[in-house]
Amino acid sequence: MMPCEQCLLYACKCRSNEGINSVSNPPTSDAIELRLTPTQKERYGRQTGLSLPSSLSLPLAQLKRLSGVAAKAGSESLPVSRSAVRQLLEPEPSGERGGGPFVVEVALTPRQKEQIERATGHCFASLRIVPDDVTVTYHETWDDATPLRVGRAIVIKPAGEPHEASAADLVVELPAGDGSGRGVFGTGRHPATQLSLVLLEEHVRPGDRVLDLGTGSGILAVAAARLGAGEVLALDIEAAAVDFAQETVSLNGLAGAVEVVRGGIGSAVAPYDVVAANIFPNVLAELAPSLAATVRHGGVLVTSGSVAARAEEVIGAVCAAGLGLEERRSQDGWVGMVFKKP
Ligand SMILES: C[S@@+](CC[C@H](N)C(=O)[O-])C[C@H]1O[C@@H](n2cnc3c(N)ncnc32)[C@H](O)[C@@H]1O
């Protein structure tokens, strides 16, 4: 008999796949709801680049099992998912090349400690969260509609906003809307997008074939075309992003140069001179061999989307796939990198 993969107990009654992934589910009487403070959310955001919801709904049965395992291991930190408990029992160096999952500890407030102790009979000082277990969405607030200059010549301009462009300006227009951006990422305000834009400005050459994996609003794909790319493929797995990016491409009059397709890396036809991917580090690490395969020899992969603590995960995976790290840039705690294929 094998122990349950989720709670590591033999006498398991929990349903697998429950856990912190279910934080967005409505709380039930079988769960305890931990309201998170702004400080907790802010600290988690600083360490991971991701946002936590306002409250975590933790299934009671699973919580009891995980707390039992943690208490037995003498831990003051309560792991809230399968990989977090595994990481606790079999610790591996985190954040280093080839290390285990990236774990973040969130200190509990006195009230939260009391809630957990009442529910489990065990006292903990913090929660142990593996950010990759938390369901995350790429989302930006589209509330700033002023033109923005990024790098030497790129200007991000919401449609309809006045901007007196100089002859050297490379203007990327983004669709104006109701301010929600329809849940799509890519306003140009985020440091991860800005790092990508600046690195593309330095590496895209006239006539290049460019792949933009995870195009979101289409901002990088349009910027690449403005920088002179001869052919750009913009891919995204989300339908809303594909619709939005198509609108961006039309707005900029680039339908002949930029193709927008719904799909992942498998939809790309190699080789590309430049591949850009502003996506979370766990996804980049997983896709590293495919990303490397789409870059031509002598071409570059531009990655973004990692906070500093997670850059090594991406570097390890991409270098293991045969590319060499050429450059690393930081902005507000985010890291953009350029890898070259020999
Ligand atoms: C952080 S946003 C980047 C948007 C834009 N490129 C930018 O730089 O602002 C990441 C985008 O990648 C998409 N995405 C995530 N995983 C993906 C995958 N495996 N293949 C293609 N797109 C993916 C998401 O839907 C999201 O639109």
C-alpha cells in the first residue's frame, strides 16, 4: 500500500487535488477561511511577484492531515500543499540551479494562529506555500492611459491618447477599452514587460523572424515589428489574449507582419532569430528544451517574468537546454535575461 501523495498518510481520506489550488473556491463548512492582511499579501508579492487572494480557504480534512505531518516533523510552519509538505520532509536547496520547489513562508497573525490551532490542535507560526501550487492568473489593471516611453525609442500609447511622436519614435498603440483590459496582461507598465521591450530593442534586427510566446496584449509582438522584424508570430494559450492581441495588431496596421495564433510553443515553426517569453519561471523552466529548439544557432531567447529569487531556476533550465546566458538585467526586483544559442 502506498501513502497518499497529497497528505503522505496511509490512512488517507482526503481527495487529491484539493489544497491551496482551491483557494478560489467558495469556502464551505469543511474548510477554514484565513483572511489575509495587506502586509502578508505585500510580503508574498515582493518575494514571488504574484498576488495572493484576500483569503485562503483551506479544506479542513486536509489541513488536519498536513498539520499532523508537520507537527510530527517538529515544524513551526504549516505546509499547505502536497509539494510544500514534501519539501518540508525532504528539503532540497531552493532557488539554486536544479534545486527543489521555491517555497515562501508567510507569518501568521495571532488570530490566524488561533484559528488553525482550534481546527487542528497544533500551533504554527507560519504557512509554507509553494507559489507554483497556487492557481495564478496573468492580470494587469488598465487604469493608466498616458503614453509611456520605454527604452530608447519605444512609446506605448493607448489608442486615442494624444502623443507628438518624433521621427525616431516607434509607437505601439494599445486598444482603449473600458479600463479592464478584459483581463489581459501587457499594458507596458509592468517591469517584466519593460525589461522585455528594452532587451528586444537591443536584439531585434531588420528582417528577423521573431516569436513572442505568451503575447498577452500583443505589446512585444508589435514592438518587434516596429523594430524591423520581418515576420512575427504571437502565441498565447488564452482566448481573451489572442482576441486582444489581434486587435492590437490591426490597430497598428501590422496584420501583414504579425500573425496571432492561439496555442503554445508547439505552434511555432523553428527557427527564429529572436524568441521572447515573458512568462512565470516555472513555465519557462518546463518549456526550456522547446524554447531552445525554436531559436536558430546564433539567435537569442529573451526571458522575463521572474523575480530575482527565481531567476536561477530559469537560468539552470535554459542553460541545461544548451543556451548560454549573455545578459541579465533587473528592474524593481524583476529580472530580464538574454540567452544565446551557440
Ligand atoms: C506575463 S503575460 C505577458 C504578456 C506580454 N507578452 C507582456 O510582456 O506584457 C504572460 C502571458 O503568457 C500566456 N501564457 C502562459 N503560459 C503560456 C504557454 N505555455 N504558452 C503560451 N502562452 C502562455 C498567458 O496567457 C499570458 O497572456
